[in-house]
Amino acid sequence: HLKVKDFLPSSVKLHDDFGTLKPSKIEQSDKGVRLTWDVLTLEPGEERIIPYKVDTKLHSLGKLLLPNAVVQFREKNNKETVNSSNKLTIYAPKEEHHLGE
């Protein structure tokens, strides 16, 4: 039993397209969204990719640092293990300006 947790700050818009593995829990607050996935089985050496889409709500040039995703599981000896991903930086896109605008 594997639990994956990710937090998205309120400056990010989460899309509802989760692909094949949907979160088991989505918690919304004024600070952002906490996503939790429960992966019930995972074979030795098996990898799972958990895709989801976000957009930044930043309207000017800037960057946003997303916190680490956290994975936790209990080993056969009942020891709980927690690990985390790298942080992710999202850059706001350049706005296009057209003549006459």
C-alpha cells in the first residue's frame, strides 16, 4: 500500500484530467489543493507515473516553486518509509502583444 501526496498552492489551477490514476482524495483550502493517491499494489521494480495538468495563475513574467511530492509506505518489517520528489519550478508564459492592441 503506497500513498502519494502532493500540494499545489492557490496560485496554480488544477485541471480535472488525471489520466489513468485519479486521486483518492482532493482537499481544497484557501492556501491551495492537497492531492492524495492510494496505490494498493506495486510489484517489485514496477514504476507508476501519476500525470496531472496545472496552469499557473501568474499573469506576468515570474516563476513559481512547487513543493515536493511525498510518498509514504510501510515495509514488510512494519517500518514506515517516507520519501519526497524534487521541487518543480513553473515559469509564467510570456504574453504576446499584437499591433493595434
